Amino acid sequence: MTLEQLLIFLPAAALVAASPGANNLLSLINGARAGLKATLVSLLGRLAAFSLMIALVAAGLGAILAASELAFTIIKWLGVAYLTYLGIRLWTSRELELNGGTVDVPPGGTLALARKEFLVAITNPKAILLFTAFLPQFVVPGSQTWIQLLWLGALYIPVEFCAACLYATAGSRVRRLHLTATRLRLMNRIAGSMMLAAAVFLAGSRRTT
């Protein structure tokens, strides 16, 4: 990749990474509920899922998913089910503990947050289709495509992390407020509703051809 191509790829990757989505919404919620430090560590779950997706795309499996209606449908409804589960959990949550106006890390600790990040990312078929459609635009003809895709993916991962940090930081700002039990409950229900809305949006998604 030339410097000119790199200067085109990085801003485009930043726009893609910063766009609102289920994972960025989850980081926002985690930042508000668990604090910035725990949320930043939990992002390793998302990066692991995205790294796996990039490897699959480089291996050619992304094209199979893009071409298979059945594979896309199965993964899509797994994602819908998991987002719905998270939305209901947030809406009905009573596990938050008040501690001087702040919220403690949920049961299961940072590992549980990372697992949620991984599952939300890996059950979102639009993510792997995004890598299938987005990364190949920057592949230089005449070289080994799979190596270029791996390099492009390696460049995209830190961009994704930086964008996620912005959402986590925004959420942590909310955490600093002195929230009453009523406001915490309202925050939970707003976050739960947003997760359910993300599930509805994913349910209405269509496979690209």
C-alpha cells in the first residue's frame, strides 16, 4: 500500500469504525455502568472477534457467507436473539449496586464484559460482510489478495479500538454523575430499549448480493 492509498484508507476506516452500531452502543453502556478502565479492557473481546472475521475474510470464507442466504440468516437471527437478551436484561436489571453515586462492575467482572463484546461482534453478520465489501476496495491488483487483506485488517483494528474508546469515554462521563436509584433504573431502561432497537434493525437487514 502506497502512502497515498494509506491516507485514503485510514479516514475511511475511521468513519466506518465510528459509526453507531451494536458494539459501540455496548461500549457506551459499559462505560456508564462499569467505568472506563474495565470497558477499555473489555474491548479485547471485540477486537478478538473482528480479528477472527478478518482472518475468515482473508481465507475466502467471507465471500461464502456473503453468497449464502442460509448462513447469513442463521448468524443474523443468533445476533438478534443475543441483542434481545441483552436488552431485556438491561430493562429488567436489578443487579446494579449504588456506591457513592457510582455503579460497580457487574457480576462476572471484566471478563463478562469482554465476552459480551465478543458475542455481539461475532453474531453480527453485517460486520463480516463489511470486511468483505470494505477491505477489498483497497487491495492492489497483482499481489496476493489474502496477505493484503490481513495487512488491511491489521491497520483497521487499532482504528476500531480508538473509535470504541470514544464511546467508552462518553459512557464513563455519565458514570461520574451522582445518579439516584430512579435515574439508574431509567438509564438501564433507555440502554435496554436501544439494544432492543438494534435487534429490530438487525432483524430487518438483508444479505448483500
